[in-house]
Amino acid sequence: MHAGAPVMATFLENAKLLSKGITQDPWKSHFERVFKAINDLQRVHSKAYFDIHNLEAVFTILETAQTIGKLPGFKHEEIPAVLDSFKSVITYTLDVTTEFPVRRDPQNIEILPSPDYKRFVQLIQMLQDAQSGINGVSIITFNYDIALDFALRSCNVYPDYCLPNILSSGGRIKLLKLHGSLNWGRVKDKDSDDIRYFDQIEVVARNRVISVTPNQAMTNLLVGTDLPTLMSDRWKIDVEPAPVIVPPGFYKAEHHEALKEVWRAAAEELSDAEDIIVIGFSLPTTDSFFNHLYALGTEGGSTIRKFWVFNPEAEGGPVENRFKAMLGFGASPHSHYFPLTFSEAVNELVYQYYGLPIGMHMGGRRPGLPWFGEPGSYAPHNYSKVPLKCSSQVRP
């Protein structure tokens, strides 16, 4: 993650460490219930194997347990509470581990978005510029956290989540969060499947300044844990305690109804896409959703010009091999794997689309350099507004 939150593979380990310092309910009870369930799940290991240390695997099996009404150590009627607690543990863990820098000057204190995400948004703005000739940019993500949402709003770019029953206005960028988000709440109404989102993350950041201590360099926004209060103050509506987040690869009817418009919008974007850039997604075997979405979504009239994958794992590893196995003959010749981090990926994409800053010449360029958008380095205005001639080829 790029704002301090743990990755999926170590998420539950980090949550367990956090739980040792939690003394207040309801959070203490949520953590105790979840880790009791995980411990009790070890009983099934004699007959079946699954990774009880992996967030995605545990989330999916708890959803399955609720569907079939069976979970070791819990009565049938107790299972929904376990699942609700699991969502609350995810929310709390993301909220307290996702950190944002604090900037001070003589006049004020300001909470800023993650530098890497801000640079990513600057790249999106360059690509969306009318002079770029690129016909639209959209973002599809599986992340629950609000780090990118905050970066977008801080740069006056407003996300369109494509949620049902919410009118989309012009000038927004599609941010399609396929597994839900910490700032999405389900309205408390048994006859409604309505989802609303909290849209003033930057206001939370401004209000949060008063709790920043004199020497504090980083802070949290706590949008997910405070969501019911934020939604009540903002929209005068009551939402469920836990945000709308769903497990990977799970097609349960209630999730489908709640998020189908988001999924449909993602499929439409893929259908029209010429350049597909994947950053930081490892295509885990526990999540078949992306495979199906990609296969059905890319069936359309457009021709894929680029299918580029950025991931810190070395070339020739499991991640690259999983993507190679997924791609068909029409996309495979246009694919390329970059063993780069998120921060390096932003730099590399700027270079691949725009070349070097105007007037700069560099030999022996190392992938991922030069730095883009960092203080004291090259800002968007230092680059040409017109991308280089587009092709599937990777520039050396």
C-alpha cells in the first residue's frame, strides 16, 4: 500500500497486533470475535486446506459460512455478527494504519494526501488534458481505503463511483471500486439496497487538524470508523455501522444488487479501452472476478494497444506468469511486465507517455526514473502536453 496500510497477505497479522492495544467497545468485541472465528477455523485443516492468514480467503469463507449457516464455534444465528465484526476489523485496521503527511508553515497546518497518490493524480490530469488526444481515463480498483479518493479531491478531481440512484455530473473521473469503499454506507432500510457515499474527505482532513500534536508528522482521517456520524451530519441519513465492503471473487446476490452498476461500468470501460495499465494488482488465485470481468469486459470493438503490468515482484515470477496465462492471443503481443513499485510505476508511465521533461537529455536511463512531481523535481508543466506517438512498444 502507498499510505501505510498493510497488504492483503499480512493484513490479519497487522490487525492482530493492533488488537492488543484496543480496550474500548465495540472495537474490542469485534476483534475478539473475529480472531476467535479464525482460531476455530483451524479445525477444518484436518480435512481441507485454506489460508487462514490471508484476508481474502478468510473473508470469502465467512461469507460462505453465512450462506450455508455453518461456522465452527458459532451457532447459526451468531454467524452474521461474525461477518459484521470482520468488516469492522478491516475498517478499523485500514483507518488507523493509513497515514497522511502533516505540513506546517507559520500560518497554518494542513493534512496532505499521500505523495505517491498525488503524483498519480497529476499523471491522470495530464492524460485527461484536452491537448493529450487521449479519449478519457478511468480507474478501476479493488482497494477499500480512501487514500486515492482523498488525493483526487485534493487536486480538485471529483470521483464518479457509478453507484446506483446517484446522478453523475460532468467533469468527474470514474473511480470504480469493485469491492466497495470505506466511505460508502448502506442505508438502514430493510426494503432498500441503497448505497450512499461520503464526498467531503477533504473537509474531514481540515477538521482533523485540531487533533494534530505539535511534533506529529503523520495522521489518520478515520473516515470508515466515523462513517455513520459523517453520513448523518452530511446527508441526514442513517447507514449501517460497517461500510460497504465485499470479499474478492464472491458473487452473492446481495452484493450483486448493491454493486452491479459499478461492475457494469467497469466492464464498459474495459470494452472501450485501448490501453490497460495494471499497477500493484497481483491477480491472486483467490479472486476469479478480475479474470471474468476482463474476459467479458474486453469483448468489444476496441483493439488493445497496451496491456502493461507494474508489480514489484521480479520478472518471471508467479504474478507475471498468471497474467500471461490470462491474456488471449489478441492482447498477449501488446503486453509487458515492469518489475516496479507503485512510485516507480508513476515515473515510468510519465516517461513512456511523455518522454523526458522538456530540454532534458539523459543517457543510460534506469526504469522508474526520473522522479516526477516530487518537491524540487519535475512537475507536470515541465513536460509536453501532447503525448508521444502511441504504440504498444516500450520505450528504452
